[in-house]
Amino acid sequence: MDKILIVYGSLNSVPSPEGAAPAKVIVDTVKHFDKEKFQVLSNFNETLDAATFDTTIFHHVKPTWLDKVFLFFLKIRYRYWQKKDRFITAQEPQLLYFITASRYIRNKGYKKVVVHVSPGLVQMIKLFNPKCKIVFYHHGTSLHTKLSESQWQLLLDNTIAIFGVNQAAGDLANEHFKVKLPSKHYFKIANGVERIKTYTKNKYSNDSFQILFSGRICKEKGVLELIKAYKILKDKKYIISLNVAGDVGTKRGLVAGDRYLDTCKQYVKEHNLEVNFTGFLSQNELQKWYNKANVLVLPTDPKLSMEGMPLSLLEAMAAGKPLIATNVGGIPEVIQDGYNGFLIYGIENYAEEIAEKIDKLYLDKELEKNMVKNASNCYEENFTTEKMSAAFLNALKKIGYVER
């Protein structure tokens, strides 16, 4: 088949009711393409409403009895540790989806495939379709921490290219692995987001300086450090507000996330703070909070997480908001320190540094005004969905997937 198939390796689906960033990137990328040349494949989800997406582009597969038979034979052929090593997972639901997707590819005759998220799916596709050409699309900065040397070698052998959302992932992989990533094998494709309709601050009744966090509430995101920074500023009697937009797992509650959220709320209560925890928000609801904000803060814990290219930073810039975030992963490829925001360089107990950066914006309205302008310009120049789609298409041309 001449169409290029884009496959989402997660058990979620595209479009994703869970709000997963990679799924959103896929949707925003293909909307600018010729639908006759691309198709998206992902796992079936009963909550999807077929009226909300183009069924000629987005296809969802459910396992058949024959797929389950192949899973049975896979379990006989590979021991647990062998499955874990070859497919990066031994979880049966994930392996069954890998088999279902791989057999779909074979049955439909796809020759060119782009796999998002799961390197294990790359290996499964090759098992069923040895002649299939595969691109792996990585959304984080974790290739060097998630793969062993042998898994890395297998990924290089079974792909004609690796696409990543930042340059840091490729650079760190080359520092870590013995087998180096050829420069012609790696392509950076920066994430992009839709434009956000902006309003003047006067549209809102609350005149306080608005600090916004947007994302999953978990230890890795460092939300508690932001709340501690907020306390430091409140102790200075600043007229400020903190809004924490998101939930512990978008629409799903996760045990560890629930505990961390409780810890954050307990700290708020103990120190008599007022923090607005919005819970999960739709994209339209979230845009209102971006408009209300003076600054977006992403206080990722550098000891626990390596960010890829967080969509919250790009969405905030699309609304013309300055950024403050920790200096990890691909974030320095988004924030030009002192231009469109500030980077946080602390590794531990960095709440005070966050407070210092917010303090600068709070006290210097001219600086805030310049950063608002710079954030908008930076977004338009680098992080629109059109820019992302164009970079993706250009990379496909360079590897011969599409004609120049």
C-alpha cells in the first residue's frame, strides 16, 4: 500500500480521550496533510465517538481470536525476560495490541510505517513484516535510560530513521551508548500546538498576578516546589494567585499521584494558602486559564524526570505568556533564558529559585511586557502545528518516504 501508516504504540487511542501529548501531536500533525497519503492506526477505545474524528484517517483495531492465538505462541516461544528484552514489555495487553497492529500492517500491505512511543512495537512489526520500512518517533528524552545497549542496537537495526521532539534525546543517546546514532538517522521535529485566541487581562475580574501550572500532578512534575515558591511570595504580601490545572493522571486517578496530590493539599492547608486545583480540564477550558495567567511555571524535578518538549510550555507561548521551567531535557530548546522566560538550574530544594524568577516578572512590568512579546514571536517562529507538520514532511522526504 502506498499510504504511510502512523501507528500509536500506546494502549490509548488517537484521538485520545485521555489527552495524551503524543496522541495530540499526531492529530495536529496529520491535519495539515493530504489524507489520501496518510492513515493513523491505534488501539480501539469504547469511549471514542466516531462523529468527532475523520474515520478515513483514524483507524482503531481490536484483537481477533487469531491475534490471541499468536499471543499464546509468543508466550511459548519467549520466556518472560526474553519478551521484556525484545519487546520492552511483557504485559499481555500491550503485547496483544502489538500483535494486532503488526498483523493489520501485514494484511493491508503497508510498506512504510511511523511508530510513535513504543520501541517494542517496532520489533513486533519487524517480526511479522521483515521487509517493512519503519521510522520510530520518540516523544521524550529517555532513550538512554529506557533501553539497554542490545535494545538500542536492535532499534537502530530495525529503523531507517528515528524522529525526536528535541535534540537532547539524540545527543544523550550518543553519550550513553557504545553504538553511536548516525546524524543522518536522527531528525528533530519540535512539537507544535494550535494558536490560542488571546484576550486582554481586563476581561477577568481578578487583578492579582496569576501563576499557572498545567500538566499531570505528580512528584516528577515538582508541583510541591511551586507551591513552596508561592508561599515565599505570599509571605512578601504580594498580590498573587496560583492555579494548578490538571489531575494526577488526566482523567484517570493513579495511586501514587493521588498520594502526591494529598501531600500538596496538606501543605497548602498547613500554611493557610489559597491554591486553586482545577482538576482535569478540556482544551477549551484550559485555554481560558492560559489567557488569565501572567506566567506559566513547569517545575519538573530534574532528579526524577527528563522532559521531552512539554506542550504546556508551547500552549502558554501560543497565548503570549512568559515561561519558567527547570533546565531539563528539551526545555532549554524552548526557553531562551531571559528572553521568553527563565530557566531554573537548581537540582534540589529549588522553590526559592522559582520564587526569585516570578519575583522578577512581578516587580518589573516592562520585563513582563517584553517577555509576552518574545513568547508570542518564539511560538510563531518555531512551534505552530504548521511548522511541526512541515518539519515532519521534510524529514519523510529526506529518508525517501515521500517524493521531494
